[in-house]
Amino acid sequence: MPGDRRTVKLAIAVGSTPMRKWEQLVITHATGIEGIDFVGYVHEQDGAQRATSFGNMLFHRYVQAAKGSHMLALETKTEDAAEPDERMPDDAHPDVMLFLCGSAPNETQLRTTACWCFQGPDGVSPTTAPPGTREALTDRSITHFQLVDRSSSISLRTGSFPTHPGLPILTADHVLEHAANWPALALNELVRHGSVHASEKTVRSSGIPVPGNLYMGLHHLARMLTRTAPSADLHHAADWNIGMLHQPIHVLLEEEPSMNVRWFPPPSNGKGRMEPFGYRAADGELNVLYRKIDGATGRSSIARLRPKSDNILKRSRTMMEVEPDHAYPYVVLVKGEPHLLRTVQSEGTTDLYRVNDANDGLDPVAVLVNVALHSPSLFEHDGRWWLLGTQDPLRDAALFVYHGPSPTGPFVPHALNPVKCDVRSARPAGTPFVHAGELWRPALDASAPSHPAIVLNKVTTLSPDDFMEEPGRILEGFASTAYGRGMRTLCAMGEVTLVDGLRSPVLSGSKANAKSGKHRKRSKPSSEG
């Protein structure tokens, strides 16, 4: 309730070097929260953790220069930002001290106030090594970053971001732009509720090595000889097919569920099928909408087919031509009629369409949000409608939630948007479902792009002001089948479940429907809130 809001005194510890763009964003967001009393800056020694050895001098020069970076660029004075010379009075007694320098809080500060710091999983501050720079240069697929309360050793916000191989500055930009809003979100929670929900204990890992001078020299030479672009959203587009599990989706929650998939006949050469969603037509027959891909041109369309018991398919029907990155044909029933979500990137909207009466096309119904969501998903839960999806540039990592009173809205953003950032468990990957009174949400694990997997997240809290989920089973695909290299979609259709799979290059089509075996282990994402 508005009357329950309190005032929180905030101080910000800064270093002696000029501020970077991302640090100024942190200050602007944090001091703009209603209920925050900004009491001034505390000037600390900057870069106390900075390595000084000659062996990694080139890495630190590379970080300092940050050529081409937006978030690491040195910031000029802005009208809406407080001046760094507004020193905190000695008698200010802040409730929170936010550290934007490389120095760690001293013992007195830790005893008297909450000390919030950004850091990597090995405790290194972004002043010493911006997130993603070491990871991108040492071939680590995930960049972990967090906002921690050093006074209580808990993590206030965590993120697991995709690392762009060989592109450390791009990775750092994406992480820092996202994380710049974390203190504001935590402060708003503190103002409203008197405490901040801890996402988990502080994440720890062994030290991430700092690349040496020889490595940096070779990296610079390689960048001069070739220009590496960020990885595409979808690998091996023509190597995907869709299939069916003859069991309800909740069976996949079991410890060793049956993975005996029946794949549809392979698409024609150079074509692919993926992201299937189903509905029952007026005649009761199962219809499957899916993303149809032309591997040669990269074009995508939403197509429809009708599976038969003999596994013989008639020619598919194209329902709509769509933009390649926004062909996720999520189906939702509205008053018993099948509807479909479609994102229009060129217009920056996510729209609702209805399958027409002839079952051969899609009619526009409403613009749900003026946001181009990736993998948009719409469902009803506890009397409200929930719209979930990810956004660029973190299309595989940053989950956004919107809610409204009806399937056509109006939809408003969740108070904590983005509610989580984890490349292992954020992007929607199918239909949410309820089993034994619990809400489950399939999500994409894109930490290994050439081997995508699905995590079944149990949503423990879903309200306009709060969101929490914890990871359950990880489904890595259908081993020992022709499409067992990975998966990215689960669609609940009552007694059957629609799935997709990525081609296994070592298996022939004759083994397409062999029984699945076990997969290698991959790290499970942590609980989020």
C-alpha cells in the first residue's frame, strides 16, 4: 500500500576515475526512486582490486580503452545526475551504501550500513574486470554477474548472461546495461516492503583467469584479420523436425520419464520444422501450427499440418509469412477458439490473432503490448492473464512479464521487469501447465547454443508485484534418435505432447524413432526471484 512506503537513505561510493556510462545509469535509476533520500557521495580509492602485474597489462589497457563500447564509455555531465562532489555529511547515517568503485567496504561500513556491491562469481568488481570480458576471452559460455549485500553475504540480484565468444566488449555492454537497473529495483522493494528479497546466497566460483599479454596480442591480431559477428538466434535451422510424445506433459516431471518420441516424416531437403503448438479443430482433429524454415533463404512461415495415426503427412498449409526471428506460433484458447500470438518486429508489437472459421488463415484481433517479444506466451492463472517473453538484446536471457484482466488486455508491465535474467532458464519454451496444484513453465536453456535444452521451472510466486520460480527437470532432448541433439519446445495437448528436436548428425533417418537414452549432465540454473 502507498501508505506503507518508507524513506531510505542512500549513499554512493565512487572512485577517483571518471564515471562510465553504466555507472551514471545506475545513479540515475537509483536516485530516481520515490522514497529514496540521496545523502551524497563517499569518495573511495578506485580500483583497489586492479591487477598490476606486467603479465596482464594489455588486458587492463584493453578494458580501459573499451573501444566501441556504449556502457563502458566515459560519461560526460548530465543535467539529471547528481554531481560527484556532493559529499555525504559525516552525520548522514545512510541505510544503504552502493559501491561503484573497485574498493571493498571497510569493517566499519559493514557494521553500520547495508553495503551493496556489483561483482562477478569470483568476487571481482566490474571496475577491475567488466563482466564478460574475461569470459569471452577464455571461452566461457555463461557470464555470471550479481548485486550483493556484503553486510549479509546474500545476493540481491543475479544474472547468467550469454557470452559472445571473442567479443568481450559486446558481452560487457549487454550485461551492464541490464544490471544498471538492479539497485533501483532492490531499493524500490526496500522502500515498499522494508526489506529486499534475497535471490540466493552469494554465488561463488573459482577465479576466472585474466588473459595474459601474449593471448591479448593474438586476440587483437585475430580481430584485425576477421570480423566475428554475434551468434545467430537459431543454429542449424533446416535440421529441426517436430514430433509427438503419446503422454501428458506432466509425465516429463518424473525422475525417468518415457522419452519414446514419434517423429514426423523428415521435411524436404533444406527445410526445417520447429516450435509446434496444437489445437483441436471443429471436427475434433488435432492441428499443429509450427515454424516452417527454408534453410537456403532463411525465410520463415507459420504452417499447419494434421498428424495421422499412420504418420503419413499431407502437404502442409502456409497460414502466414512472418519475420524469421518472430515465428513462434504460440496457441492459446480464447472462449474455446484457437488464437495465436505473433510478434511484428518492424512495428514493435506483440499481437493476438484468431484462426479463422475456414481453418486456413489468421485474422488479427488485438495488439497486446507495444513491445516486440521473443517467444511470447499467454495464459490464465489465478484470475489474471499473463504475457511472458524475452526482449533484445538479451533474447535468450531476460524474461519480461505483463499482466491484464483479459486475453486482450490491457496489459501492464510487471513491477520487477525483467523478472529474471538467466540464459539457462528464462526464454519461454512451450505451454505452461498446472500439475498437482503447481504451475510449471518450460524455459529454454540456451547456454550451449548448438545443444539447446528445456528446463521445467516451478513457478512458486506469480503476482503483479512478485515473481519467483525454481528449476526442476532438465530435458536435453531425445537421445538415440535422429533428432536427439537438442530441443526447444514442449506443447501440452491433453494426452499427447508436441515436441521438436535438432538433428543428430551421427544417426540416419531410419533410426529417427529409436528409444531415447540418457544425456550428459549440464548445470542446473539457480532459483530466481
